[in-house]
Amino acid sequence: MDVTRREVVRAKGRFASGNLVRLGLMAVPFVFFGLFFAYPVAAIVGRGLRPEGAWAFSVLGEVLADPAIGRVLWFTLWQAAASTALTLALGVPAAYVFARLEFPGKRLLRAVLVIPFVLPTVVAGSAFLALLGRGGVLDGLFGVRLDTSVWAILVAHVFFNFAVVVRTVGGLWAQLDPRQEEAARVLGAGRAAAWRRVVLPALAPSIGAASLIVFLFTFTSFGIVQILGGPRYATLEVEIYRQTADLFQLPTAAVLTLLQLLVVVLLLAWHARTVRKRESTLSLVPAEQTAHPPRGRGQWALLWAVLGVVGVLVVAPLAVLVERSFNGPDGYGLTFYRQLFTDTGNTTFPVPPIAAVGNSLAYAAAATALALVVGSLAATALTVRRGAGGPGRLVRGFDALLMLPLGTSAVTVGFGFLVALDEPPLDLRESWLLVPLAQALVGVPFVVRTLLPVLRAVDVRLRESAAVLGASPLRVWREVDLPMVGRSAAVAAGFAFAVSLGEFGATVFLARPDAPTLPVAVARFLGRAGEANYGQAMALSTLLMVVCGATLLVLERVRTHSAGEF
């Protein structure tokens, strides 16, 4: 008995030390966000509020009392809420289709869904104008001009964020044990009741995470609102850019940045107190055991309805971009693509534009590696629970901190990097790391939000059993946690890579003229008049789509193989 008691005590000590190790993992992402997010943002906001070396607090009251700013804030909030609701309404059924149904072309289509995420917003806005504007495919649909209404903005936001819901919710849905729902049906629950009482509570963490990400992206929307909203509609992000670039009013821009951050912090605090209380241990199985061909008229009808939505909402705008890239001055051909290999020798492109492809891949690979390391450590640390009451305040606060970059102005972050990281020991002005560091800030939240629901769903008794058998904290993570998150890690890597490829707001300030990324190169071409420049912008956008789609197809294959190992 004494030997047994000693073994139990040692096992409990190992498990407790494992929790301490998980908490210690917070140090790496905490330092990362402190140096490359909090410090640059604080530097640029401080410079805006101290234009002449003295604090100009009077501008706070002036800006907040401006009725025009109030209207901008109200529009920012309600359009973000409407965009999120519409994205969930269309995305959750699609998540079921891609998680539980098998059909030809599923892997290719799942990769295509993420392509809108990497498109520069100016390009996507142009595509929607071609669809909804005067003379477009849907011009005058239902007797209204959609490009002059707020519906164009809402539909474009769904276009961008549809994949967030499909992949975030579908990633967990594909691993839920269907026997739980079947057991509820056997006990007399109808199909709708079983879904509401069994499946929906299990999906709540992923739905909450997807909703939060979509809301933050639409709350900080810039390019879509600027192109499709015209002078009638403006978000806080658009107003920050206008005050910074057009009016050179840094104090006003600083106040708007603080206002944007305040709203985001309040949203994250609410999310931490509500949605995450629903997280519980789930029974997870390999995705291959849950997917099946459509059964019955209902599933076939749902499949065709989802495919129709994807065709109209995602494929049609992408097809417009491809068509324009081949539509040259002498008819359809490769004219614009051949011009990408030409060294123009001007200051706009000191290198051939095609070099942007290699630059984007290198930056995105480095940013993805950073995001996976920092995000995985953060997600592992966030699995620590305080007794039976769930995560403590420290853990919840740290979780909210990781989401702040999604709700912060990219213009502010880019300027902040230039202002703050220009002196030793953080003098990175000449370093190529500036771009992947900025891109990784946006990628980390996707890694955390994708991995965390799966890690928190792991039965804590598995970790306790491994500790009882003598496993160290590292071995417990390697033998218990890692096999369960292999599939989700591939999904997280795909999101981080896609976001890094398409990041524009901060990269446009940080990328060197001789090393542009694809979004920066597209924006440079669109900023110059002429059919050749516009055609090359469309050609680069098409290449961006192809690179992203090919990469995501590879990740899909890797994800499928890794999922079959557990």
C-alpha cells in the first residue's frame, strides 16, 4: 500500500508539473505579442496623441463627440453583425456537407473555398463590381442596383469569410462521434431535436470561434467597404486610413484606433464569459469514419444547394478574375502573363513582376512556421483548467490577447513597425523578417482558434493515465495531444499560409520595393492607369489563386494521411 500511495503521489506530481509546464508555455507567445504587437501599436498611438511632445487629450472629446464618427461606428458594428449572421447561415450547412458527405471533387472544392481569403480586397471588390455593377451579370437583380446598396458589402464579406465557417466548424464536425446523435435518435429524439441537444452543444466552441473571427474581420473591413461602399459607407478602418493617408490627422487616427481596440476588447471579454463556458469533453473519431455518400433526398438536396451557393458566391467572382486575365487587347491570350516576366526597369517595379510569386511563398512559409510554433504553444497553454470551474482569469485574458491583432487596424500595425522597430536592440528596418513577423500576427489567432477546441475536447483522464504510467509532461503531449490535433494542425497551417499570402494592410508598408509580395504587386498595378497594368494585376491575382489552391490541395492530402493515423 505504501508503494502504491507513493506511486499515486508521484503521478499526481507529474500531472501537476505538466500543468505548470503548460502555463509556462505562455511566455513565448506573450513575449512575441508584446514585442511585435503591443509595443508597435503603443508607439504609433502615442506619437499620434503627442504630436508636439505633449499629450493632446482634448482630441479625445472632440473625436468622440463628432456625429460623423458616431455614424461610422454604428455602421461598422451593424454591418459586421449582419455579415457574421449571413456567413453563419450559409456556412454551417456547408460545413456539414464538407465534413460528413463524400462527393466527387470535394478535396478540390475545399481548397477553392479558401482562395478568396488570399485575394487582395481591391481585386475582389473589382470582381464584385463586374458581377453586380452596371452591365454586370447580376445587374438589376430583383429590380435593384446591388452595387449601390449595402447588400454588395454584405455579400462580399460572405465571399471572404465563407471558408472560415466551413473549415473551422467542419474541422471539428468531421471528428464528432456520430454514435452520440444516433443514441439520441434511438431514445426517441427526432432528427432536429437530436441535432439541437447533442450536435449543436458540441459544435458551440467552433461556431463561437468562427463567429468571432468573421466579426473581427468584417468589423475591421477596409478594401471591400472602400470600393463597394463609395462615399456613403465607411468603417472605422476606412476612416483611420482616410485620417492618416489623406488628411494627415494622426491624433484623430490614434483616437479611432483606441476606439476600435476598445470595442474588440469588450467583444473578446464577452466571448470569454459566454461561448467558452460551453466547452466540454467530446468523443472524437477519425474523419474517415464519419464521412459517407449522401443518403436520401434530404442530404442530396442539401448537397446540391450548398454546391449552388458555392458556385454563385465563390466560383463566379473567381471566374471573372480569370477571364479578365486572359482578355487582352488582341483578344484572349497570354499577353498579360508574358508581360509579367519583363523587367520594366522603373521605380514601381525594379524587378520583373513575376518575382513577387517567390517572395510571397518565402514570406508566407516563414510566417506560417512562426504562427504554428507560437499558436501551438499558446493553444497548449490555454488547455490548463482551474479545477472544475474552467480556465482561470489569467488563461482567459491571455486567450483574448491573442485575438487582438484581428481587430486592430493593419495600417496602425504597419506604421507601428516602422516607428518602433528602428532602434537597437530591435532595429529590423533592413531585415526581411519584418514582413513574416507582421503576417504571423494575423496567422496566430487562426492557429489557436483551430487547435484549441480539439485540445480542450481531449479527455483529461487520458493525460492523467499517461502521468500515472510514468510519462513526462513532454511525452504526455507527444503521445496524447499531438495525435489528436494532427488533422487540425494541417487545417491551421492552411489558414495561416493563406492569410499570410493575402495580407496587404501591413505588408504594403514593410515590403521592400525590390521584394514585393503578390498583393502589393497587384495594388501597384491597379494604382497605375492603362489596360496593360490592369491586365497584369488580374494575371497576378490569378497566379495568387493558383498558388494558394495548389498549396491547399497539398495540405488537404497531408491532412487526410495524418488523420488516418489516429
